Amino acid sequence: MKSGTASTTWVYFIPAGDIPADLILSGESRLDRYLVQEVRRVRGEAPLMIRSGAGLIRIESASPIRFSGHRSEGSAGRFALRAVVQHLHYAGRSEWMNLKKIACPEPAASAKTAAVLVPVGKSAEWWKLSQDERQILFQKTIRHEGHLGIGRRYADRIFQRLYHARHIDPEAPYDFLAYFEFNEADAPDFRKMVSELRDIRTNPEWLYVDFEYEIWMKKVSTLTKPDP
């Protein structure tokens, strides 16, 4: 991964108010603001640095951004998560094109727009598997629906975006940042989806997850440049 190239999108989740004074967002970048509602522990310990009522921002940028005093949330320092957008590793082109046709667009910020950020850490055993072995666990088979099959059933009403962090922040306990948005009326469907994803009978990939928590938020606003 070459940072700063046109094909790379970096993402940062940091506390509101921590925007660098010299930050300039280009036309391809964005800044979203959120109000944290709840942090839910799933597997492993959730961080204490982000709590209900706190403000959080997401910055997507075509190049890396330096944040003074910030380190990964798994180490000393202030709360910060970072990753990059990559291609889908376990979906073929035809599958990706079909998913793109049914996938809902990212919702606009509103009082009814819910967002959930899920940092995910995989076990050492997962990374010892070959690409083919991991792909079988992700895809639908006669024995299980798999991660891709489950996610596809909810794609028309739940916006999904995956950020990769394994080679970006080695100190962090997470390998991925799974990000979701949906109308608050669809929250029961989101909970059903993640419940199915965490059931090894329908998704054996979950056997290899050893760290995961949820940050539930309201999406307050989207900006093309920070406030002066």
C-alpha cells in the first residue's frame, strides 16, 4: 500500500475538537460529525476513552494526516482510529457488481441517521490460513450462508463500508474498522444482521474474531471543510 496515491483513501476517527488547525480538505475528502450514544463490548475490552455523549469525527482523505499526541486506541495516548479503504478481498468481480446494484447509498446526516463503528481484531490463527481457506469461510456454501451472504441480505437498507488497518497501525488491537449507517427504524435489522454474523453456525468466520466492540452514534453533519 503506497500512502498518498490517488487510489488510497485514508480514514480517521478522532474526538470532536481535535481537528488540526492547519487541516485542509480537498474536494475528494470529507468530514463527518457524530454524537456517541453508547459503546457496547462484544469480545475483548472496549476502550474507556470514548463514552456516551462524546463527539466523534470521521475524516476521509486522499493522503495521510498527522495528529499530534494521538496514537492507536490500544496504546498510550488520546483516542484515535485509523485505516484505509481497499478492494473487497473475498468477492469476485461479478459478485461485487451485483452487490453494488443493490447496495443503499450512504444516508445523509439527520436526527434519524444512526451510525455504528465496529473495530474488529482477528486471531493469529486466521492470518495463518491461506487466502483460499479464508475465502471459503466468507462465502456461502451448502453448510453455511457466510459473511458475504448475510451482509448481502441487508445491503439494500444498511450502508456498509470496510476499512483495513492491519498494515497501517500494527500497535492497534483491531485489523479492520467496519462502518455502518442506517435509518434508526432499521436498527432491529442491523442487530439481527450482526447477530447472524456472530453465529458460527451461519458464519464460521466468527470463530477467528478475538476483539470486537460497537460504537453507536448519531450522524450529526457532513462537511467538505472544517469550520473556521
